[in-house]
Amino acid sequence: MDAGMPSARRIPSSRGEGDAAEPVSSTAIPAGAAPAPSRPALPDAASAASDPFADLDAVDLAILDELEHDGRISNTELARRVGVAESTCLKRVRALVASGAIVGFHAEVDPAARGLHLEALITIRLHAHARGDLRRFQAYLERLPATRRVYFVAGDRDFLLHVAVRDTRALRELVSDTLSLHPEVAATSTSLIFEHAPGRPR
């Protein structure tokens, strides 16, 4: 028998040992046997897109790290620090912007330079009936002139609001006359910020 031919199974019969063999396909399933388990399905497009940053490599992460600490760094210096050609570095930065890994470039301004000398963190708890449309309330917080950052948080509060205002009077008006009177707000708690500093470069 040739090595490349499928093996044969002898079919018993009343005619004895001289009966011919019947070739059996290598893919045939014997009668009564359970079919082979199917292969697991490949991830669909939705699951693959659930983490848009899964393909970032060490160079991408190095670029993000450098830009996070100095957004004004030149492409030449950035390429030197991460160890790639300038053209490669520029393409990587553009791809990171397109993917959303880099959400923007901006100047970080001291609020005091604009006359906003008082900053505070305000935690906000909503009524149970208002939790069905958290996005709408978040958008409302984002539109407030005093808002610097809005955080949707876990725990017994729903939002953490970072604000900057001119003085304690402006802060009181924001909390007492604006937030607390909103029909969806159940409670607020305010903490003044005495000082804050950025994380130290690694």
C-alpha cells in the first residue's frame, strides 16, 4: 500500500477472510459516534474593537510617555529619545492621534492667571430616579463655566467635579444656588484644594 493512501477497514462477512477491504475516508464518522467538537469561533469585529489600543507596542508607549510629560517636544528630540527615525516617529504620532490614544495638545494654564484663585472638588450624589440618564447630567456638568474636570465615579457618589472659581462667594453660589437646587441632585460635598502638583516625570 502506498504511504499516501488512506488506511482500509476490513468489513466482516460470511464469505471469510478473502473479502476485499473497503477504503474509509479519514474524515468519516463511525455510525453512532459523536461529531468532533467544532472549532471556537474567531472574535468578531465588535470584540476586536473593544480595546482600540491593543496593538500599541513599546515604541508607541514610549512616545506617549514622552509627550505626556512634554507636549512641546520637537519631533527630532522625540525620535532620539524613543530610538527611531524621525519619519517613523512622525508617522507613529499621527497614528496615535488618529486612534484616539492622543486626545489633543493644549497648554495647561494656571487658573489664578485668569482670576480663578479658588479650586475645589465637589462630590455629587443623584436621586435614584435620575440615574437612568447619567450621560445627560454629565453633559450638564461639563457645560458649567467653573468646571475643570468631570469624573464619573463608583461608590456612594456618582460624580466628582473639579471646579475653579474667583472666591468663596462664587463657590457658595455654585454649590448652593446651582448644583444643590438641581432637581436630580440628592446631595453634594465640597472639599477645598489648597495645593496640587503634577506627577513627577518617571
